[in-house]
Amino acid sequence: MQEIIAQVISYLFASLFVVEVTPIKVSPLKWLGKRLNGDMLDRIERLEKQFLDGKVDTMRTEILDFANSCRNGRKHTFEEWDHIIEVLGKYERICKDHNIENDKLPLNARYLRELHYILSIDGRFEEKRKNGELLEVE
């Protein structure tokens, strides 16, 4: 009898190296945590959405205001141009990542990018940056 038990134990021990035991995917603590904190998670999601909406609105307003000032002939510094081009890129990435409609800005985005290109096309972009010149479309 002891020989049989020893043989069974040796087979079980050997099978540990051959058979991979799959971990259990059910987590009762995770389920319980979601049940207990469900209301709090909903509140956090709503706050995140409100924050994102506010951020997107602020960025959109800043871009539209800058485009409007350019149309009205206001000169801007290189720092202002660098900033608005950066904000424009962030705004578009946020809209894409969060499936936010971007129907109010494409024309202004194109206008600003084309204007930025025109301002930098004369080859004196870095020279103007160093001198602190205000940029104006001629």
C-alpha cells in the first residue's frame, strides 16, 4: 500500500512540471469592490467628463480667438505662435482620443497652419525669433 501511495505522489509531483495549472479568473473581492464603490466610480467618471469638456472648450476658445485676432491684423510673437500651434495639436488629439466632434475648428486650424507656414517661408524664421520681431503677413 505504501508503494502505491509513494508512486501516486511521485506521479503527482512529476505532473507539476508538465501540466500548467490555469489560475482562476473570478475575483470575488473585485466584484464586491465594484458593488460597494459603484456610486463613487460614477461620480468620478462624471467629473472627468466635466473636466475634459471644460478643457476642450477653453482650448477651442483660445484657438478661435487667436485666429480672429490674426484676421483682424494683429501681430503676434513667435512664442504666441508656438503656443497656439501646440494647443491646436493637443486639441485635435483630445478630440480624436475621446470621440469629441471637432466641427467648429477645422477651417480655423487650416487657416492658422497656412498662416504659420507663410510667416516662416522667407527663411528668416529663426532670425526673427532671436530678434523678437512680431510676425505679420505681408
